[in-house]
Amino acid sequence: MSTNAMHHAGGRNKHKDIIFFGTDGIRGNAKRLFTNQLIYKIGFWCNKILSNQGPILIGQDSRSSSSRISNGLADSLTSQGREVWLLGLCPTPAVPLLIKKYNLSGGLMISASHNPPEDNGIKIFDANAKKISTEKQRIIDAGLQKEKVINSGRKGDVINRHEILKDYEESLLKTIGLENFGKIPIVLDLCWGSATACGEKIFKTLGSKVTCINAKPDGGKINVNCGSTHLNQLIKAVIESNSEMGFAFDGDADRMIAVDRKGRVVDGDNILFLWGSDLQDKKKLKNQRLIATVMSNLGFEKDWQKRGGILQRTPVGDTHVHQAMIDSKADLGGEQSGHILSRLNDLSGDGLLTAIQLSKICKCKGMQLSDLLDQSFTPYPQRLINIPLGSDSSEDNIYGSEKLSTLIADVQSDIGNEGRVLVRKSGTEPLLRVMIESMDKFLIESWASKISKLAQEELN
């Protein structure tokens, strides 16, 4: 074993009995979780499960820790004889697209998506350009519990391939079929992250009059009071610039939330309804079916049914949406958070693609986004509560609380068929998420306060 491999892979195992994979890859605090030892092991086990011996692509967002993790993975993979292509700063959906185009063995995306700058993560794609299966995740999890990995003695090459990002850009432009958007004024919140790599360039190529905010890669600012989870800056910029619409991306640009000229939010549910309605009108929506998650608004479901459509719900997480779309052969699906999957790019969540398609619908209909939003569904008021969890808050602790279970049952009984209560542990952050939905706003606030108080007492 080389001294480098011994440095990374030897020593006491700090990661025993940890389950690393959440709802979207491995994710956590960059300094505490992604030690050099763990990064090396992840590379070793990725080499194992990505079976054929072709090159592996590595992309990254702008976080301060992303280059360290990318270089560590490349070091590990090449020590097993792999050739590694470094894509550099890119949106997550560029990785699966380029895996398919260049027949690669797989790819890794270094990003913690919408999480704060101090976090990071690794998303792993196989040779089919799909996120690896639960079975392969378990193999990696089990492998990371082991104390040592063995160097193959071979050495692969590391090749910088940032120039192939243009193939991703061109693939987005091909989905339009229009020469340009005719100088539509648009604001882009690029979130100091992956969207800065090509977001402005793509919309300018399409003829839009583009204003960008948070427009440079900055690992210390990514997702901080900006992007798809913090819309105040975008709303202000759209209104002040008299733009027709604005698009906010998250850190790795796989999700997008829009804002109309009045500053109203167009979330993933609205995007699915509007895009789905457009496909339905064109008779291009198979079985009138949309795939959404349990978090999607009840008003969306009821109004979609009025259009003769079917809304199929899955657990939270794009992997669940993705699998349901494959199983049901659906054309469109996604999450309220703005993670939208379509057949246009082989069911890969892509914030830039979603923004382009929403712009295209407006252009083709000769309507502003605000006019389209007026034709969307009537939402039920929703209240989402995020309750921080202590490190010892296990699944049994959360779902085994008799007091909490009784209170939630009381809420659902009180709300009846015209509302919902949903409790789940986040798969990406140490939070318990409680969602209450009803047309009675007073009822929501009353129950939200009671659940929040009891949950904090029981779980912390």
C-alpha cells in the first residue's frame, strides 16, 4: 500500500455503525464528516460498485470544501487504476448527461444542494446515469465501516475536462425549438453556486434580457439568504427591475423556484400544474398522470383531478419520484421544493431546464408568468414546522412517542378529509418536519403551535 493510501485509509475507524446515505446521497458537515480518511474510503468503494473500468466523472459546486473532496476522491480512484475526469464547477444534472454522452462508468457530484456552506455531500451516479440503487448504497455503507482499504498498485490518470460542459449547455438549448425568447426581461438568482457556471450564458443565448444576482461562485455565500430557499432578494430584484419573472436556483442548480412580476412565488407544485396542463392541452401527457410527493399541496391534487388528471404521490426525495415515473411511465414529476423531473432529459432534476421550459410556455402562449399563475390551482394553506433534533433522536424515538402520535391523530380527526397532517424526519438535515394543511388558517396555526411545543419537549 502506498504511504498516501495508508495515510487516508489506515488507523482507528471513526465511522463504525454510521449510516451515511440520506434521501440524496451522503451529506453532512464538511469538516466533521468528510475527513481525508472517509473521502479515500468513499472513492475506494465507488470504484468497487461502479463495475466496468471506464472513466469516472467528478463535478462540484462552489463550496469551499468541494475542491478538497473532489481531489481526495480523484486520488483514491486513480490509486485503484481508474481514469478520472474532472468537470469542475457545474450543475448536478450535467454529470448524468455527460456520463451517457461519453459512455462513462459513472460520476460523482460534490454538493450539499440547498444546505448551508459549511455542509457538503456526494451524489453518486452509475453507468446508466442514474443515482445508485439502495442496494449499492448499502454496500458502500458497509464498506465504510471497515478499518482499511487496499491499494491496487495501479495508477490512473486525472484529466481536466471542463470544456465538455458545453455539451450540457447545448442539450438545454435543444429542448427549446425557438430562435429566442424575444428580450423577455428575466432575473436569475444564481445563489453563488453551480448555476453561475452557465445560467446567465444560456438565457442570454436565448435572447432574454438578463439581470443576475449572487452571480459569482462563492463557497462562503452559497445558499446564504439567497437561492430557491430564500426568495426575498429575487422578489425585490424582479419588482425593482420591472422584469416579467425571476428564477432562483439552489446550490447545485438541480431545483428552481420562480417568481412572477408581482413578486408571487411559483413553487414546484405550481410548476408541475402549469407544465402538466400545457402538456395535457397538447395531448403529450401520458395517462394524464403527474408524480408528486406527500408534501405537495392538497389544492394541487384536487384541481388536477378536476382537469381529469391523476396525481400520484410518493415519499419525499427525487429518487422516489424518479422510480415512480419509471414504473408508471409518467412524463413529468417533481417536488414542491422545485425539483422537477421530465422526459426531456431522461428524468434528471434540472433547475435550468425547468426555468427554460417555463419561459418557453409563457413565450408560446403569449402570456406573462403572472397570467399563467392566475390559471393555476387554488392552494390550501400549509404550515411547515421544522423542529431541530438532537443527535440522539432516532427513528424509534420520533415515531414511538405516544403523546406525539395521539396529538397528530387528534389533528387529523379535527381537520377531516379537507386537510392533512404529515410528520417526517428530514433525510438531509437534523430536523423533524411537520406539515399541516387545511382551508381553515386559524385551525392550522392552533394545531401547529401545539405540535411544535410537544415535539420539542418529547424529542429534545
